[in-house]
Amino acid sequence: MPFAQGIHYSFQQPKETNPSRPPLILIHGAGGSFLSFHPYLRRLQGETIYAPDLPGHGKSESEGRRSIEDYADDIARFMDDLHIESAVIVGLSMGSGIALTLALKYPNKVKALAVMGGGAKLRVAQSTLEHVGNPETFEATVETINRACFSSHASEELVVLSKKSMLSTGPSVLLGDYLACNQFDVTAQLDRIQIPTLILCGTEDVMTPPKHSQYLKDHLPNAQLHILEQTGHMLTLEQPEMVAKLLKQFLDELPPLS
């Protein structure tokens, strides 16, 4: 798979591209990778899609960051390197914070947003911050975090694979991600984001409960909210077909690029 600005990414481009159709950039969450998005989403029919591994994650180079804004700057440079003028930014969990920050800091680069398992703030429990960066307590902390990311309806195989992926990120990068999330707060700036926004959340999301998505819906001027039943925080893996369906409907309603 290709790299740009040291960032590894998966790429899909349909045989017949529509220049008026904006590409998608899928941004994963803390301790994740492009694999946090099910193939149904990375290969959404008829869409041009980039799914990067953030710095320090997956196969990407460099170090992980310790602020959401730094990650947003990385994605902006990634877009410049690939000559992507404007895109629909799809963010999961920490990726939702990166998406919102991109819309605020680089509004010309963002055609629309899809915020999944997100919020205007992404607070992290103090106990997590104290233990996730310690190699002696790292694995046990990841076990607790990962279990909390899925609903009671998720398959054990899915939970195990997700834990393996998060463990591969390592204590330093995962701690940096959670420090970045804990400092993130755009509550006072949401009214500046006027672009179309799709908000998705699971009813059993205990990491960013539905009230956070409802707050976004109430404070973003051009947003729609869908709450998925029997679904946890990792809705892109638990309910990929429904997420893909709702995302496709949202994309079809967007005005074409000029």
C-alpha cells in the first residue's frame, strides 16, 4: 500500500470517477489503524476513499502525536501531498475530534463531515491515563478499554482482533492519543461548522455515550443524527452494513463539487 508524508494508507478509486464527487478520508481512533473501518466502508461502491494510518499507528512512520490539532495538521499535509483539495472527512472516536478540528482550522479542505462515536469533548478517565502508558499495566488496561468499546452483541472474535490491534500500538502512542483526547474541547466553536454533518452513535456506546452525539446534533447548524441499536463504540466494525448505508445516503445528498 502507498505512503504520503510518511503516512501509510489504503486507497480505492472507482473505474469511472465523477469529478464532482468529493473523495472520502477515513480517520481512525486512539490506538487504531485503517483496519478500524470495515472493508464495506473502505470499499464503498462508487466512492474514492483514502484510509490512512495516523503517525505512529499501523504501518505509518514517525511518532504518535499528543494533540488533536497536530493530527489534524498531519491530515492537512497528507491531503496537500496527494493534491486533495477538498474531501468528506469521516472520523471515528478520536478521529471525530480530528475531523471537527480540520473543519475549524482548514475549512476549505472539508466538504462535509461524518462523526462516528464522537463528541465536542473527548474526556478520558484519570485511571486510564495513569495506567495505559505503563508497560507493566498496559495490557490489562487495553483489555478493559477494548471490552468497553464493544456492545454485548459483538462477536468474541471481533473483540479479540481489536485488542490485538490496540496492543500493537504500544504504551507511548496510546497514552499520547488519550492525552490528546483528554485535552480536546471544541464546544465553544461548533456553530462555526456550517457544512453538512452526519452523526452516528451506538445505543451501547459507553466510551462516548449518545448524549455526546445529541449535543453535536443540537449545536451543529447542518447536522443529522442516527443512533444505532445494539451497537457499541466501534460501530464501524459492529454494524458496517448499516454505517455504509447511512454514509452512502448522506453522500448522495451532498451538493456536487464545483
